[in-house]
Amino acid sequence: MITGVFIFLLLLYFSVLAMQQFNGELIISPIMGVMLGSLYDRESDGAEIYHTVQVVLLFVAFTFTWQTYE
């Protein structure tokens, strides 16, 4: 149990570092219910490409967003 929490916090820490490196943002949202899953979305708006990665673990959703340029 403690190992799982430690690994989760370590992954969250590296995720925050990656979002700082790529000038992205991390959104943490509570879920009313229980969910497991992931989502990747890519939208293009001219020269900018918006990326979204969402990971849902039980009661919490982590959404990572960043943009790149062509």
C-alpha cells in the first residue's frame, strides 16, 4: 500500500516537471463515482496544435494539456 502511494506521488512529481518543461498545465478533478481509463485528444487551430491527455484513477481525474507549433 505504501509502495503504491509512493509510486503514485513519484509519477505525479515527474508529471508536474514535464508540464513545466513543455509549458503545459495539470488539472486535478474529483470524480463522483468510480472510473478507470485514459484519453488522448489532439486539435489543430492553424499553426498551433493542442494536446490533451487525461488519466482517470478511481475518484480523481488528471488532465495534462500543452500546445505545440507546426
